[in-house]
Amino acid sequence: MSEKRTITVAKGDGIGPEIMDATLKILEAAGAPLNYEEIQIGESVYLNGISSGIEENAWDVLRKNKVFLKAPITTPQGGGFKSLNVTVRKSMGLFANVRPCKAYTPYVHCNFPKMDLVIIRENEEDLYAGIEHQQTDEVVQVLKLLSRPGCEKIVRYAFEYARANNRKKVTCMTKDNIMKHADGLFHKVFKEVATEYPEIEADHMIIDIGSAKIAHHPEMFDVIVSLNLYGDIISDIAAEVAGSVGLGGSSNVGESVAMFEAIHGSAPDIAGKNMANPSGLLNGAIMMLVHLGMTEYAEKIENAWLKTLEDGIHTGDIFSEAHSSKKVGTAEFADAIIERLGQKPVKFDAKVYDPNAKPPTVELKPRGARRKKAIEGVDVFIDWDEDNRNPDTIGKRLEKCNTSKLALKLISNRGMKVYPQGMKETFSTDHWRCRFTKTEGSEVTHADIVELLQAVAQEGFDYIKTEHLCSFDGERAYSLSQGE
Ligand code: NAI
């Protein structure tokens, strides 16, 4: 028998306490060698004025125990509250979110009986950096940040996961036909890393058609790796296509800490009614047991769960006259699993875990020398709402601001070139991106940009931000405008 491990648990909000009690009861009945240390998170903590939703001393508990089984929580609506899930994932460096989605036909309705895919979602970067600004009366901005190490970590994890779990194919999904630099980096790193795993097929899909294929041909996928936002969306689609959001578990894996949960939320509409399906959290707990190397308990619980499903004992969300024999509540469903501990499913394949399998680990390749960066120009963003927003007026006035080093090249509005020679049909907001590029033969410094900004301010313009236009080792590292 394995040595006893202490893990952190949080019962969360809504259906959280019911599904956590059911899950812990099953873990205990199976004899999983675990001790539990409970922390408070979620609504009650938010409402005590802690905007992160987690008490300060809980961080030490998470760090000490390293493994966290978490029930869903309710994020209060309105400003000021930060998503606890995002905070925990980012603070603890949980870079990989692993979400298996599998069909359990005919006992759980799904149109795709062979569906068995795993979504590996980047968990720390992308639009979830949560950096947003209202820049003009009309325009808000959110920053989408991707880093090379961030992309490399998740892509390597996906291939390592595929290798460790005997999966044959990894599909990368991005929108790099539009975001050539950001999503382009993710795709580029994917192509590089794929060459190190020749035994695994690697392909790429644009996220829009990829999502459509998940909805209509999920059986064609094996492992999917994607950016944070796309991964979030496609994993909910996949879970629903597989049968119910109530079934899916997920792991959030970092270098030292890992968190396990259901993919669904706190379901306030059915909270306290003994109606919730505890399978999502239970599947999260099974992933946790595998992570801890307690595969014999993972196997025992998963097989009892499969047997319960095929015996037709179902909670309301997966109940059907055709395939269910009995509709049960949360607690009775847990008891039915407990009764079947030690049994194997007859119609489903019994689950077998390799006791010697190691969880996937990721080692980043050492980076070469930093590339040489040079400033090729600057985009100055301006809030301007005069003269019926005539682009020729702002263009002519900005040309007066040219310095010996930097000259106005073009102006775009929401990414579309409007000056010089814009099209009269193009709609303009009060947010202007004014691109100044370096003059022939000059070398641009920060002082040159400051000189330009002073001229822009003196001309009476409200500049709201700048972005340097850089090259790395002489290669352009910024996008062109539409129409440039
Ligand atoms: P939800 O996932 O809680 O519920 C969506 C629908 O699925 C509801 O009709 C619900 O009754 C049903 N459902 C969910 N889990 C179920 C289960 N185990 N058994 C049977 N039916 C189930 O999503 P919703 O309503 O958008 O969010 C509710 C709250 O949960 C929000 O405050 C949200 O912020 C939070 N949330 C928390 C997450 C987490 O803690 N990891 C993840 C997603 C949402």
C-alpha cells in the first residue's frame, strides 16, 4: 500500500459541497491513502472583502501539500472580483490544463461513440492576462500576451502527454492566418517541437474550422493543444458533445503544484437539491490519483464508476428512459459506486493504468543568444474626435510633427489604413494608430521618440500610448496595417 499523502481540498460553492462529499466518500471507501487539509475559497471569502477569493494563509497550504482537489466556486458578478481559478492557476504556475472528453455510449447519449479526445489548454497567457484599458470614449483594449517559453512549455507538455498515454496524434489549433505574430508564434513553436516526436502525427487547424470539426467529427481527434481562450471554448464544446458537462474532470498541472477539478461550474440552479452529478469532480480525483502514482485506486474507482454507468444508475443530467434503469441523486450515485468497488465493467473496457507510468514532464530547450533588437519606428495611438473625424485633417496636422528621425507613414483606424489615400467608406472611431517610421539612414533611440511625442502633444493631440516597431536580427517584428 502507498504511503499516506496529505492533499488540500476546497468544497467551493453551489453544488461544490455535495459533489465533494460524494467524491471524498468514494475515495475513502476505496481505501485511497490520503489525508485531507481543507481551505476556504470562493463566495464566502469574496464576500468577506478578499477580492482574490482565497485567504492569504491558504497559499502556504497549497504550496506545502502540492496537490489540490477543488470543487467549483461561484465568482460574484460585477467589477472588482478576480477569477479565483485564473489566480490559482497563474500564481502556482499551473501552465497545462488537461481535459479528456470521451463518449460513454450507449449509456450516456452521444452521437459519436468513438469520441475519445484530450484537450490540452495553455493556462497562463493569452487574453487571460486580464490587462484591459479604456483608451478613448469609444474604444477599449485587451492585451493578448504570448511568450516563447509559455508556448514551448504547453506544446512540449502536449507531446509528452501523448507519448505517456500512448496517443498517436497531436493537433494544434490557432488563428495564425489573422494573428500572424501571436498565434503564429504558437504554431511555429508547435512545428519545431513536433520534429522531436517523429512517432506522433502532428497537424494544425485554424481554430474556427477546428471547433466545427470537434462539434461534428470529434472522432477524428486524439490530443488537441491550443491557446488559453480557444482551449477554454473548445473544451466546453467537446464536453457537451461527449454527453454532459457533468462528466468531465480536468487537471491543472505545474512544475511543483497540481490542481484537479470538474470542468463545470457551481451550478447554483441545482445546488442543495441532491441532483448534481459528482462524476466531473470524481474524474478529476481519478486524474489526481494517477498523478500521485496511486494507480491501483484510480483503476478501482474508475472501473466501479464505469460499472455504475453501464448498470444504468444515473443522475438526472444523463438519465434517459432508453438506457437508464434508475434515476438517483448525488449521494445515492456515490453509494452505487461504492457498492461496485472491486468490480469491473462488462460492456465498457475495464480501465488499466500502468503503475510505472511517470507523469509527463517538460524541459525547455536552452535558448540561444538574445536576438539583436532595433527600433524601426513607433506607433502613436491618439484619441481624436474633431472635424467629423476626417483622416486628412489628422494626417496633415501630424505631418507637421515629423522630426529629423521619424516621419508619419500612415494612419489606421481599428487596423485599417485611412491615411494617406484611405477609402471614404471606411468607418472611423475616435482611436487612431499613427505610424511613424525612421527616416533614411537614421538610428532611432528612446530620446527620438520622446521628441516626437512632445511635438505631437504640442500640436494639441491626446496621445494615449505608443508601441515601438522593432526588428529582431533585422527581421520585421510587427504587423502591417490592413491596406498598407
Ligand atoms: P455551470 O457549469 O455551473 O452550469 C451550467 C449548466 O450545467 C447548469 O444548467 C447546471 O445545472 C448544469 N450542471 C453543471 N454541473 C452539473 C453537474 N455536476 N450535474 C448536473 N448538472 C450540472 O455554469 P454556469 O451556470 O455558467 O456558472 C455557474 C457559476 O459557476 C458561475 O459563478 C461561474 O463563474 C462558476 N464557474 C466556476 C468554475 C470553477 O470553479 N471551475 C468553472 C465554470 C464556472
